[in-house]
Amino acid sequence: MSDPLATTVRRAVWADWWTRLSALTVLLMIGLALAADLLVSLEGQSLRPDTSVLGPTGLPAEGPSADHWFGVEPLTGIDLFALVVHGARTSLLIGLAATVVAVLLGLLIGASAGYLGGWWDRIVGWTTDVIFGFPYLIFLIALSAVTPPSVPKPLLLVIVLGFFGWPRIARVVRAQTLTLTQRKFVAAARVMGAGPWHVFRTELLPNLWAPVIVVSTLSIPSMIGLEAALSFLGVGIQPPTASWGRTISTAIDYVEVDPLYLIFPGAALFLVTLGFNVVGDSVRDAIDPRSAGRI
């Protein structure tokens, strides 16, 4: 690759209007998450229930207004805008943190398997096959039932999602490491007496960042979607913490009488996952042009 990696990624993001729009959408969602408290205070609301805006049936007396930009949640009267922007913070934080855990594990395990080979490589291969075939949704449901309430659910989700996410990254890193170990500069470092850690740190790791960045950008939306799915099923984020998945789950019961309650969090989840996927595809095609056009 003739250009530095950072330059290649930057060019990929600004390559066309669709990718630029997707990148701006992601940045907007990140900005909403970071400034959630400020935005909600500007609206003059909070995550506290306000039953005064509900009718006698428990449904909102009115839709979006100057006081409640997205309307309110049925039965509780919690401001929907506050739920969406605080839910963005929860979903993005868990998605990014889980991806970091998966990348660190996948990078270390995959690179060591490809570089050391032998029995360690076989163990890593067997382990990834087992994890790929493991029904982690059922495991998470069961784990949620036995985990003490004192364990923070966000931390639990980050650890579990990161654990089940590393095999995909490890396979990519292992394959790239096997290719790099056959290159002359690695052989030359070994001949000159460099130890395994020195070879990994100075020769292999700098050349592994490209595939790691590609897999990371494509893993973030899947992590966000998994967190939303688990919260939707009731085994993820629990009240009073805001979550897109939990908000969408509750909104299903009111979709016929209050469709905006489903549209706003659903649109936010759709836009952020679409944005990350488009940016990830563009970065992948820029770093590895052979991948362009693959299904």
C-alpha cells in the first residue's frame, strides 16, 4: 500500500457522497451521545417521569411539541428525546467497548496462533470453531438470570459480547500473520537474532493494523445491533438506564396508537448501524481492492 494507512482511510471515508453522508451520520450520533445531558437540558426535560402530559388512558395527550421534541413515553411520560439521546450513549458505548475487547483478544490470540503455530494454533482453531457454533443468545439469557443484580449490566454486556466477538477477528489476523511470516523482512529479523516479542512488535504488528481496522469498523454495528437485540429481549440494559433496544421493545405495544414512539429510536438505531456499515465497507475496499464487489 503506497499511501500511509491513515491517509488511505481518510480518502476512503471521503471517496463519495454516500460514504461522506454515512460518516457524518455516525459523527452526529456520537455527538448526540456525548452531549446528551446538554441537549436534554436545552429541551428543558429529563429522564424523570411526567404523568401530567398523559391522557386518562395513559397515552400521550399530544405528540411532539415545543416542550417535548419527540413526544413522551406512554404510561410514564418520560421524554422520548431524552430516551433517544441517552440511549445513543448507552448503545454506542457498549458497541465501541465490546469491539475494543474483541479486537484486543482477537489480535493477540490470532497473531500468536499464526506466528507460533503448532499446538497453540490447533487449540485456537478448535476454540474459535466452538465459539462460532455456541448459541450465545441462549447463554446470555441464562447468564442474565443467574448474575447478581450488583453486577452492572453494561459491563456484563461488554465482556460477553467482546468474548464472543474475538474469534472472527482472530481468524483474519491469523491468516494475515501466516502470510507475513513468509516475508523476507520477518525472516531477516529472525536471522539477526530478534526474539519473538521483538518480531511481533516491530515487524508483524505494524502490518496487521490494516485488517484490524477493517474488521473493527464492520464489527461496531454488529455489536450495537446485538446490544439492542438483547435489550429488546429483556436480558440487556434494564431500567432506569436508557437503551434503544428496550425503548423499541416497549414501543411495539403502542405502535398502532403512538407510532412515533417506535419511529424515533428505530430510526436512530437504523441510521447508526447503516452509517458504520457503509464506512466499514468503503474502508475495506480501499485497503483491500480485491474485496470490492464481494457479497
